[in-house]
Amino acid sequence: MKYRLIIILFLTLLAFTEAYPAQSLVIKKAHSEPLQFQKLKFTISDSWFGRDKAHHFLTSAFLSTAGYYYFREINKNSNLSSKYGGVSISLSLGLAKEIRDGVKPGNAFSWKDLIADILGTAAGIALVSD
């Protein structure tokens, strides 16, 4: 199981290093305005087979297997409980990322990205299943 986790981590890092070259860090000044809720923007016009979907898939697979490993090996939880933990970590982070995209100017919530997250999570849990 450790080798599966290492392979998924390697593939995830490889995918991200090709897509996001090193950029300079920009620090922005904090605003003192009150918190305002923005409407979510949704999109369905993005491609099913873009590089972005592969990143969502691989990252979710890694997060679900890492979450499973944490709950199973470090916390000593049961197999089923560890699977639930891995799934909840992966999907909650994927959903949070899409919500952030939905309120970010020039971006939108993508159902296709969320589906790639779900499929990646399922693949990661399938890798650690007995």
C-alpha cells in the first residue's frame, strides 16, 4: 500500500510541476472592509478532457489514499472508518476549492471539476481496498 501512495504522490507532483511553473510570490495588502458574500458563478463550458481534470483526478486520488493511510495506520481506525475518512477529506477539499473558484473574479464553479474529484477519490479508495 505504501508503494501505491508513493506512486500517486509522484504522479500528482509531476502533473502540477508541468502545469504550474514557478511564479514569484505576490503579497497583497489586507482589506479592512466588512465581509461580503458573493454569488457563485457556475460553468459547464469547460472541457471534459483538459489537463485541469487530470489534476483534479490525481489530487483527489492522492488525498483519499493519504487520508485513508492517516486514519488506518496512524489513528488505528477500522478499514471502513478509514475509507470514510479518506473520502471525506478528499471531497471536502475538492468542494471547498470549487466554491472558492465560484466566488473568485474571472473564475467559476465547475461541475466537471467536481466530478473529476469524485472519480479520483473513488480511484484512490479502490487502490487501498483489500
